[in-house]
Amino acid sequence: MSCFAGDPNFCPECGNVLPLPGMQDTVRCPRCTFCIPVAEFSGQEIRSTVIFNPVEQSSVALEDEEDSELKGAVIDRRCSRCNKEGMVYHTRQMRSADEGQTVFFTCIHCRYQEKEDS
């Protein structure tokens, strides 16, 4: 008996997303052994919608360098480009979860950016 039922886009056995029907006579789940004839998809219409956030609200919105204010804590770290003291930082988990975070530093004087894997 199937654990997952209802949506034809998902495998009724394991819940994995089923691939779109192709040239084969069957659609096979890439995770388990479930197989369904392509004829079962006949007449079904699949729709999807992509909604983009306005550029003003996204974190990648570009601002003028003179007008943008650096946000974050200022730490006592010397910039390797201008050799002045004072950088702001933020961290991100760029590598696998069992490794340390990557720290990104930005100089408050010349806006030079550098990173350090911790």
C-alpha cells in the first residue's frame, strides 16, 4: 500500500519527485523501484509558476558605493590593501556542515573584500 498518494508528480511509494515522461513507455522513480506507465499521465496538465522578487527587495540590489553604508560590527583587523585598521564582517556556511563557516571581511575605508575559511 502506498504511503504517499494524491499528487501525480510524486512517487506514491517514497514521495520523491517523479521525472517528466519521456520517450520510454514508463516513468521510473529515481529513488525506489516504483514504475508507472506513461499512459497514466495522458490528459494531465502540469503548470508551474515562477515569481521573482522585485530588485529593490532582493539582497543583490546594487547601490551606489558612495551612498551605501556598510552594515555589521567593526572589528580590529588591518586591511591588506590600504593597511588601515577597521573592517566589518559577516559569515556564511559555504562548505559542508561539518566544516567551519567562511568569514567575509570588508574594509570600512577602501571597501576591499577578503575572505577567511575558519
